[in-house]
Amino acid sequence: MIHNVASCPFTKSDSGPALTRQFAIVSLIIIGLITAALSFIISYYLRKDPLEREWRITADFIRTELLQHLSPADFSAPQSTIAQERF
């Protein structure tokens, strides 16, 4: 049985070192893209979470200080002398 070389799916340029080189280049590109995506995602969440926590802590601190030093009447009449002394 004689096989036709033209019907063979692998030619010399699609096998051996050329195929290995193509696999290496494609793998490098994919690994680079995955690395870039993960670094952007991780840096986003590392910046976002501490800032949200800081805002929450600051708001709690201000709320606590207001409740200890001021009354609702101080906010209803902020121009009064008693309210001005507390601010």
C-alpha cells in the first residue's frame, strides 16, 4: 500500500522542533496573560479592602466622638453658645 505524502496531516514544518517552539511560544504568551490578569486583580483587592476598612473605622470613631460630646440639640441649633462651646 502506497501512501500519498500530500495527504499526511503533518509535514516537516509542523513537527519536531518547529512544533515544540510553537508550543513554547504559545505557552509563554498564555502564562504571561494569566500572570498579568492575576496581578491586576490582586492589586485591586489589596487596595480596595484596606480603604473600605479605613473608611468604616473613621466613621465609627467620628460617630462615637459625636455621641459622647454632642447632643441632638447641638445640631438643631448650631449657632447657640452652648453648641459652639462643644464644637
